[in-house]
Amino acid sequence: MHSRTLTRLAFTLLAGLLVACGSSAGPQPTEVAPTTAPVVANTPAASGGPDSTPAVAPTDANTLQDDVPMLDNPVDLKITSEGTFISYKAEATVEAATTFYQEQLEAAGWERVNKTDSGFGDSITLLRKKPDQNISVTIQSIAGSSQVRVQITLSPK
């Protein structure tokens, strides 16, 4: 299957999950300037030496929750105004990104929804929950690239 077909399939499956959980589609994402430096949720971007480019810190309208991890060096970062949908690309394999999210989500207090995380082709979706919120993290390889696409959806219970 082509990457675009897999993306559409992943979105269709995710939309079905959200509908089944009683959630509705949120607003469309707004673009945030791409960055080549790490962005850490709710912390100001640090600048390095005189030749470095500072990271783009999310604006107040695009602030990420403290418990939503992101891979280093996100590219094409997009966040909805409420911070409920995050999409970006990063240099990683699906396996490495999956391990990162499994460990970081657990460390941030997110509990597994299913015994195992579900994969399909070159992508995987991790579903986690907290008492008042659900999170879905879909990690997909990008054909012909050393990057993955990460899509995070947060929804209230």
C-alpha cells in the first residue's frame, strides 16, 4: 500500500475509535513554524550558541500539556488551538519511536487501554488513558525517508 493510503486508513480507524468513545472531531490544526531544535512541552525554547537557531516554543494558544511527550527535533509541527491534536515528523524508526512513547507515556502516568499496542503495516497506534482524558499516538513510517510521522490526539472522557 502507498503511504497516503495507509495514512487515510489510520485516520479512518482513529476517527472510528473516537466516534465509538463518544468524541467528536475537533478543530483543524494550525501550522506552527517548523523547528530543527527539540521542543519540550510547556518549557521555553533554549537557544544555544551564537550560530544556533532557537527552537520555536508553542504560543499560549498552542501550548502542549506537560504529560504529552514529543520526540527530539520535530519537523512540520502542527497543533490545534486547544492542543488536542499534534502532528509532526521526526528522525526515527517506528520501533524506536514506539519504545520512546511506551516509556514516556507510562512515566507521565498514562495507563494502557489494551494489553498490546495495535500495529498495521508500517504504523502502530498506542492508546492510553487517565481518569479525565484519553490519548492516541499513531506512529507511521514515511516511505523513502528516515523519518516517522507522529499524530497525537487527546480527548476528554
